[in-house]
Amino acid sequence: MDLVELGRRVYTTAHLTGEFVLRSGQTTNEYFDKYRFEADPVLLDEIAAAMVPLVPAGTEVLAGLEMGGIPVVTALGRHTGLPCAFVRKQAKPYGTRRLAEGADTNGRRVTIVEDVVTTGGQIVLSTNELRTRGATITDALCVINRNPTTPTPLTQTGLTLHSLLTPDHLTP
């Protein structure tokens, strides 16, 4: 499926209008409810298949960010065969006390996987935390980048963002 058709399907499935506050604190009248496309197993599988060429060569672990990045990374892992880590917003204070569950990220080349990016704030926070725990991270992937280019906080953190869909793809 081409990106124009995939973007149309994501738009039809997940686009909402109203007044919404984003994680970044910005207010918008247009919102993509990621859970709507992540909860559709056929559409999520098509999204993951389309993301495979975006995975940088040399990636050893795909790391999905809590919570929306986890279904995406799981589907992408099925298509790439790469192990997955599930990254919490903060390490849990009990059990394993790990920030990233699943595949070990220490000493490995990790690619961050996120669903929707506006400023990239959570990607920056999670990247910094994983780097302090020994991961090598230079790239992030997302299903939707709400911007036409990579948000500045990501480039300042030394990350390259690979976006499946941008505003140009997301039309009715």
C-alpha cells in the first residue's frame, strides 16, 4: 500500500477535531488518536510493514515508548525480527526496577519507536535515560510526525527522526 492511501486510512480512522492539549502543552484543534489506529490490527500491521524500510541498518533493538509506542514496536518487531524493549516513562520502584523491559538495551544500538511526535519531548527524555544505562541511540522512528521537519529538541539531542507519515500524507 502506498503512503497516500495509508495516510488517508490513518486520517479516517484516527483524526479528531475539537480542542485538545498535547503532551507538549500545546493546544490544537486537530488530534490524531493513536489508539484508534493501534487498536485496528489490520491497519497497525500495514503501518508496521510500511515502517520496515525506515529502520536504520545496524539496529539491534527496537525500543517502544510507553504507552503508544509499545503496540507499534511490537508490530514492527514482527516484521523485522528485531527484539523489542518496552520503555517506561520512569523505572518502576519494585520488581526488576527497570526502565526498559524486554530486550536488553545496554551496550546495544537502539532505535526508539514512537507513535505521534509533536516536539519529541518524551523521545528526548527516554533517549537520555537509556543512554545513561549504556544504550547507543542515534535514530527514532514514528508513525506520525505532526511537523514537516524534525523537531529541534530531537536534533539537539543528536537524533535523526524517520517519519512514516507527515501532515502532507494525512488527508481525508
